[in-house]
Amino acid sequence: MAVVLFALLLISSVFGALQPKQLAGPPEEFPSHKIPSPQSAAIEDNSAFYPVTLSGSGSNLEAPYSWSETLYVDSATLFRFGVFSPFEDSLKFELKDPNGNVVSLDGHGKTSSWPISSDAHLSVEGTVFSFENPVLGKWTLQITTSEKLTPRTPNAPHAGIVMWTDSPITITSHLSTYQLLLGDKIGLVANLYDAATDDKAPLKDTVIAAEMEVVTPSGKSLEVDMHDDGLHNDMFANDGIYGGYVVADEEGDYELQSLFVGTSQSGTMFSRSAQHFVPVVASDFVLNDIAIAKMDSHKEKLMIYLQVTGSSDASKFRPYAEVWGQDKSGNDVPLCWLSTITTVQEHHGMKVLPLEMDLKWAARAGAQFPLVLKNVYVQDIDSNIPVTSKSEVYVKSHMMVEVMLSSLIMALGNVTEITEEMRMGRRPPMPTAGKTGIVMLHGYCADKNQWSETGDFTDAYYFTQTNANVNNDQFANSVAAFAESHGLTSYGLVGHSQGGMAQLHLHNYYWSGLEAAKKEGKRLLQSVGTPYQGNSGAGTAANLIKIFGLSCGANTDLSRDGAVLWMSGIAGESIKDVFFYTTTYEQGNFFGDWCNFAVNLVLQWPNDGVAEFKYAQLPGATNLGNTEKWCHSPGMTYPAQCTDHTRNAQINANAAR
């Protein structure tokens, strides 16, 4: 009993405030940690989203209130449109075909909910109308009501319309930059392509109108023309690629939509759009050109202090730098990359972000002073947005320190093996006694832990943070605190949906009881249905969350851009410890299939109703395969993936503890 009590006290002192790892890796890993191109997070879609705000007919906005829009149908096979509104029961719909004939909606509608939370307890209700063999051309949808409707969120639309056709014409759209600071130009770059071809070449001479629709954090709406003139971050003039931007004069989340109207070669008009939500942060952080270096007390590490001026609203940051030195001939040689999670600290009256480098990296590279940091940047952990960067920062230290470092590096000799300490810093004391188990994690904004209802797991502890909209760092810290509160000194993790991202974040950045569970032949991290590369429907979901006034708001880390930026900080060594499963609806079904009818209007196919198969992949991890006829959440076409007893038995048997 005394040994266990000592272990619990030790884990509390070690993990009570999580100790960050001092991350590092060899030069061949440099490309994995560069700030990614926004193009790598492009959204591809063959639908169009229309916000619906009903207005009155008179000067005082008297009833009836109405909205009308042209729906361009460019498929003679199938088109669908979904209506999502908290006021749907009060709305009347009239649809006319290109000949002006009123089309009855009877028999065409299917009720479907758009899941917001990972367990689908939070969703938005809607109706999806389907029309087979439609007449090509301009259809008109009019929505009216005799009631004055008050939006659920100030400045929000009353409804959202998603229109989809099975035409191969697709829009691809991405942010023009990841420099998303207050006062910067933010915008979109987009083009159309024919998905029936292999090259995805931008379609030229097909666009009638290209527009960027913007909703600012305060709710102000803007319409900005997009241009193909080579002057709006759109590559070259007349190449079929369009760009547009606005100056971000407000801090907070922006909604950006690229909306194209065009004409196909057959003369049929079409519309396509892609939705993004973009966090803009206030920061005037600036990296200094000089970093200060000193040895640690053990004379094994080099402490490098990045000097910063200015301020930022964020409290935690991820600095990153590539370290270069010189060989005996004076040639530049790369040593390693460095990163960590840290706060702004004070060093001799200066504001600094500290990094730590094991001297074995210098010995391995055969490098000496002077040192230079290249491709240096600092991310805001709350949003993963780079808040400052420098192409080069020179490392300065006292001459005596450099002489001593040189002798210490020479004494290390020829270093070939890359050790854990080189990659992660000095491991803190790990408790040797105490409780072990597996901690089961739910996903975004869940009401309960789905794993707990299966009865499939032994030594399991079910993390539950009800209705929480948190980023990956907040999620990871909560998981560690949960494990500590249950006295766990060693544990593996199993994550569903965002829970898979949170557990990888914890393993990558922090020392915790998770590290004590790393054992040969056991799986440290396992996940099911995790959108590691984000979700292309996040922008549309953000619009619907606002329309319905839901408590759980949009989550940047689950967007395509947020996930790609987050992934830039994850080390390959951490990814190797992940074992992941995916599921989808039945593929190859002649009549088509889905997990969720409404979401299928926007998500890439195939998907599990929330996570897209394409973006649920984690290169470098162990892919345990895809299982069909299992969906992300309860209430979908097939059973919820967390309830697969066969897969759960595998997870339980192989979990590290």
C-alpha cells in the first residue's frame, strides 16, 4: 500500500503540470515540418451552398417573407438539394423547372439530419429532395413564410440550401495564405476541373462569374469578385485559376466561400461552391535576428533562446527551427530540427521562447559553431496559425561557451544511433508502481463515451468531457488530467474521431503516463474514424451550427486547414505508434449507398458519415484496414463503428497498459 501511495504522489508531481518534450529529428525530416502550402488542404466539391435570409415585401419588411434562387441543373441523371432550417415547419417551398412548370415536391423528400457531434446527439434536421432524370437548365426555388423569423444567432441566415448534381464538374478551393493575422490580406484561390479526366486541369473559358462571399466575425457580409488576372494570388492571367481577398480588420472566425457560375461545353449552366472557415488572430509577435545559446547544467544540451518582441493573445506556442552548423572545411551542414510547446519566458530581461538541442546532434553531423537557425517559425497552439517567422536566425553565445561546446562535441566521437533522448529530451522519472489500464476517448462535442456501452474492454477508463468544443492541445491536457485523477501511472489510449487526434497530440508533445506504457508488441495509440487530415464539410457545418444556434461551435483543428497545420508539428516517430481503423458504407453498390444522406451532399466519397476515407489516412502509422457497413455515429444507415465487437476485441487484446 505504501508503494502504491508513493507512486501516486510521484505521478502527481511529475504529470500534474505536463512537462513538454524537447522534440528533435534528423535533417531528412525537414520537409515534414515546413509550414504546408494551403493548396495541400484544398476542398473539392461538386455542390453549392446558399444561405437563405428571408426578407419582407414592403418598406417595413412586412409579410410575406420570401427568398428566391436559381438552381443550375447540369446533370440529366440526378440532382438533389437539401434544406436545413430550424424554421422548416414554417416555410413553404415552390420549385419550378426551366420551362416554368411548378414541380411537386411530394415523394421527393427524405428527412435527414446532419451530425454535428461525434456521437450525433447534436445534429441539425433537414430534408433532402432528389430528382431523377431532371430537365437541364435553370430551376427556381422560392421559399416563403407568413411569420417574421428571428435568427437563432445574431446576423445568421434563416436556412441553408445545399444543391448537388452528379455532374463531374468540380470546384477546388483553398486559402491563399496561412498568414492569418489581423491586418493581413486573407482570401481564396479556386478553379473548376472535370473529375472525369485524370489531370484535373483547370477549365478555361467556362466561368461566367466567380465570387468570394465573406462573413466577418461581427456578422458583416461582403461580396468580392474573384479574378483570373495573375494579380490576386491566382497564378497566371487567363489560366482558369481565380483569386480574391479582403483585409482582415477583425479578430475571430471568418466564413469564406468561393462561388462559381459557369457554362459547360454543351451550353448548360452550373454553379459550384466551397466553404471555408478561417481564424484570424491578433498578434504582433516578431522574432529577433539573433538567438542566445548557453549550455544546460548537465553540459549535455544546448539551450537556444529565440528572442521575441510584441504580444499575442495566445498563451502557448510551438517554435520550430532547423539547426545548421559548419564542418571542418567551413561548409554549411544541417544538424537537426527542434520544436516544443512552450510559453513566453524571461531570460536576462528578454522575452524568449526556449528550445533545447542534444549535443549528440552536432556530433552526428560533424558540425561546429557558428550555428544558424533556418526556416524558423512560431505557431499559436490555439489555432496552429504561424504568428511570426524568419528565414534565418543567428545563434550567439560567449566565446568560452563555444570553445567548451566544441570540446564536448569532439569528446562524443562518431554518433550514429539516434536515441530517444536526442528526439524527445530527458525523460522525467516514471513511476514503477500503480494502476494501469486503457483510457477510451470520445470525439468532438460528445454527450457520452460510446465505448462505455459496449462491455468489450477490460481495465478501461472512459474519459468523458460532455459537449466540449476544445482544440487538440486542450483535449490532450484534459486526458492526461483524467488519467492522473484515476491514479493511472501507465496507460494506453483508444480514440474515436477527434479523440484520435488528441491522443496523438499528447504522445507527441508531452511526457505522461502514456509513455510508461510503451511496450514491445503492444499498441500505444489506437483510433477509429479519426479525420487526421481534417474534414471538407467543416465549413458547411460551421454555417449550419450558426443557423441553428448550437452550443458547440466550429472547431478549427477539425477543418482541412487546421488539421494540415496541426499535422506539421507531429513527429514521424510519434506517428509510428498509431494503429488506426476506418469504416465506410458499402462501396460498389449499384444503386449508391451512404452512411448519412445529408452529409453525402458535401463530403468526399466514400466516408463514414463524418470522416472521409481519404482524409482519415495517417501516412507513417499502421493502417489496420477499412470495414464496410459501419458508420461513424448512432442513427446512421449502418451500426456505429464503436459498437463493432469484433474490432473492439482486437483493440482490447492489443492495447498497451
